[in-house]
Amino acid sequence: MNYRHAFHAGNHADVLKHIVLMRVLDYLLRKDKPLAVLDAHAGIGRYDLKGAEAYKTGEWKDGIGRLLAEPLPEKVRALLATYLNIIHDLNPDGAMRFYPGSPEIIERLLRREDRIILNELHPQDADTLTARYSADKRVRVTRLDAAVAVKAALPFAERRGLVLLDPAFEVAGEMEKSARMLDHIIRRMQNTTVLAWYPLKASGDEAPLLTQAAALPCSGTLVAELRVREGFAEGGLAGSGLLVINPPHTLKAELEELLPTLAVRLGIGEWGRGSVRELTPPH
Ligand SMILES: C[S@@+](CC[C@H](N)C(=O)[O-])C[C@H]1O[C@@H](n2cnc3c(N)ncnc32)[C@H](O)[C@@H]1O
């Protein structure tokens, strides 16, 4: 396992993923009933942008750095308030130094009665996660392959929940593996909300994942994508996408408001494009 998320923390893909995660949690937490969240590829939870890895790539500067470089339109700011507050809490003097990963966002937003499973296969990153979050009684850290973690955690006893699939896509076959995990999740718990991140490249490798997701027996699926640059044949991220299975009914309109600003702020030159569409309609 070579991938370390610390090199990429706060980039355009993180910004899209974490904003969607925050909007979905915001909705799920409105209901007065306990919730379980499985973060199946958790990383280390929060990232020092001045640390050696993030400093080396500087990817965050074209992500969260550009998003926050100028004041945001009022409606966008209101929809992002929870995300911006977390960033502010981590950086009280206003200078961007620490960026929240998905575990940090989940841990800060969930309530006392909720439950959090943070799963990470990389031994060193799993140690960091344990050191940071295991004192929190709501949190359990596991060190499984994500496909095993999904089978172990589902169905949630709470009967309400969210699963985040955020693979590193560093080995062949990750799209197929994500599709299989989605199938397992929905077969075990048809009503759970799932966020599944995927890279957008010139090769269009995501097409089979979307085709298989469209066949899932769930209450609708949204596809949100943010392209930031031209796709090159040699590879490299042109942008990223998120499948949202069993999405909140509020999410599509929120993303229609947010994505144009994300595309303008994070797109390179004229390449910025944001879109949200129903892969399958709600029923
Ligand atoms: C994109 S990063 C996760 C970032 C994190 N979700 C966030 O938003 O802050 C992907 C993580 O998955 C871990 N990983 C890679 N293969 C895995 C596997 N088969 N099962 C579980 N975790 C894996 C990597 O070590 C890496 O930390």
C-alpha cells in the first residue's frame, strides 16, 4: 500500500467529497433517532498542510485554498457553514494549516447517541486514527479490508446510517470492487445512504461503476461530479465524482446551488464543470 492521503489532503476531490458528506450528515441528523456511520477508507482524520507530505505536493492550494481565497456568495456560504466552521475551529487564527478528513467531520457532527466505525487498512494510518479517536466512546476503529468492514458492519442495528466508500484507486480493479461493495451494502441494508467516491480521468473508467449502481434496488441515486482540468491520456485526475445512493431529497437542489461556485473556484482556466443528476429517480 503506497497511497498516503496526506499528500492529497484538501485538494479539489476532498473539497467535493467533504462538502457532500457534510450536507448529507446535516440532513440525516435532523431526525431525532440514532445513526451509524461507517467510514470504510478513513485515512488519518485530519491533516497538517505544512507537514512534509502536503507541503511537497501543495495540492490543497488548488483545492480548499482556492475555495476560500475570496468571500463566497451568501447562499453558498450558508450551505457550507458547517464545513467552514470545522475548518475555522481547526485554524482559529485564520491561516489555513489543518484540514479535516472525513473522520474528523463525522466525529464533530455526530451526536452522543450515534455510532461511528472508522476503518483503515494501512497499519500506520490506523494507529494514528486509533490515537486520535478511540477515546471517544462512540468510535470504533477497525483495520480491515473495506470489503470485509462493510460485511462486518451491516446491517446497522440503528436501522439508519451512512457508509462512505473512498478507495485510493491505486490498484487495478477498484471500480469493480466498489461496485461489488455497493451491491453488498444495499443487499444488507436497502435504506442506508451511501457515498462512493470515484476519480474522473480521460479513460472514463467510471462508466461500469455507474452502470452497476443504476441497477441497485434503492430509493434513487444522484451523481455529483466536479471536473477541474482537461483529462490527459497519461492519466492524472481531471476531477472526481460521488455516487449518492438513497440521497436526502434536499441534496440535488443544494448541489445545484453549490457546484457552479466550486467549478469556478477550483477549475483550472475554463475547465471547471460541476454537475448533479439523477442516475435513478427516487421512488
Ligand atoms: C482517499 S483515502 C481516504 C480519505 C478519507 N476518507 C478522507 O476523506 O479524509 C483512502 C484510504 O483508504 C486506505 N485503503 C487503501 N486500501 C484499502 C482497503 N482495501 N481497505 C481499507 N482501506 C484502504 C488508504 O490507506 C487511505 O488511507
